[in-house]
Amino acid sequence: MQSLVSIIVPCFKQAQYLDEALKSVLYQSYTNWECIIVNDGSPDDTEKVAKKWLDKDKRFKYCYQENLGVSAARNLGVTFANGEFILPLDADDKLGDSYITLAVEAFQKENNLKVVYCKAEKFGDEKGEWILKPFSLYNLSLKNMIFCSALYKKSEWERIGGYDSNMREGLEDWEFWIAMLKDGGEVKCLDCKGFYYRTKVTSRNVNFDFETRKELLEYLTLKHTAFFVKQLGSINYLVLLNENTKAQYEAKLKSEKFIINLFFKTFFKFKIFKNVE
């Protein structure tokens, strides 16, 4: 019997795109799914659009919360999910028809997998293949390369405590994958385009001001200090020219302020501070 896959679709001010997203769910070659639409206190026609789909197919479900942000909305959806696997989908994006089939097959073939994702295509204001660096923990320590619509087991969400609702302004996917993968586990990128990412002139990621990004990176750095030290520590040791000995360097890692400055130097060195997703 096919494993149940729970697709979680949070929606806030994206009712105009929701039909396209849900149509891509309905057209999946994989049939044993449920789709939980989470209305994150949206002031538009999200509820009206969602309930139309509930009438169309009983596999669509709906829940509502006051506006708490995408992390809280995903967590609510996963809480109600019955599936072994979770697949988040933002309300303005789309899935390729065979994506879930291929992702579940990958899990069936490789027992040590934690995350399966695929190649991606941009559409909307910008078009073309979305080129992302290959996964490695080192690359993940510099920048996220796994978009939100990747398949993982609900048990992993439970293990790490879900999405961090403190990261309401952004970077929540990056933090989620770090939390899930920092202690090991395999990641597979399917050799197919199964995810379509809508680009817009105005969006949360585009309108990401310097101070907000800085605060989020500080929070991320302190929450996962051991991960960043392990992946980037040797690089930072070379970057900090004023450090005389390794012992001094390691002693200063106990200071929160030093840790923040340490990794900000790395983010600036690799010119990624203004382009972290």
C-alpha cells in the first residue's frame, strides 16, 4: 500500500494563486495524498477558494488560524496531518505531476534518507531554471539550497520540534533544514524538475531589509552555534587575522557577541549576507 503523503499549503494574501497550486496537487500521479490548506488569517478570499476545492475532492482539508506567520501555519498543518511523509507547498508555487511519486520511490529505495527534493524552475516575473548549489553540510552552513517543498518524514518534524515560529520574517526553511540535518542523514536531489517557484517583483524575500536579515542571522547563529563552528570554524580562524593562537580563538567561542561577529565576517567574506534564502 502507498504511504500517505500530507501536503501542507499555508496561505496568506495569496488567494489569487491558490487555484494553480492546488491544481498541481490534484494532478499528481501519486494518488495517496491529503492536502491541508492553512488559512493564516488571510484577509482575502482564501477561505472561499479553499472550500471550493474541498467540495471538489475529499482529500483536500482546511483549517484556520489568526495570522502567526508561515512557520506557525506549517506547524498547524503538520499537527493535523495523518501522513507518514510531509510536503510543504507555498500557495503561489506549483508541483510537477510526478514529483511525489519519484520522491516516495527514493525513500523506499534508500532507508537513510531524511530529505528528498528536486530541480526547480522559476516562473512569473523571472523565468528559467533555478540554479542551486548541491547539498552538503558545508554549503548549508553558508546558504540554504533546499526550497520548502521537499519531502520528509513527519517523525523528523516531531523530533526537531517543527518549524521555528521565531523566524517569522524569513529564513525559516534554512533553519529547519539545519535543525534536521546537522547531526547526519542523507539528502537526495532528484534529477528532474518537479517544483515551480513563482517569482514576483514584490515579495517577502525581495523586500528583506538589512536589519531584519541581520537579526535573523544572529538568532540562527546562536541557535546552531555548534553546527556553524564545525562547518566554518577553520575558515573563520583564517579570517580573524588578529587572533594569535588557536586556544584564544576557542576560548572566545564562549562569547555570544564573538560568535555573532565571527560568522558575520564569514557571511561577508563569501558575499552572501545580502542574498541568504
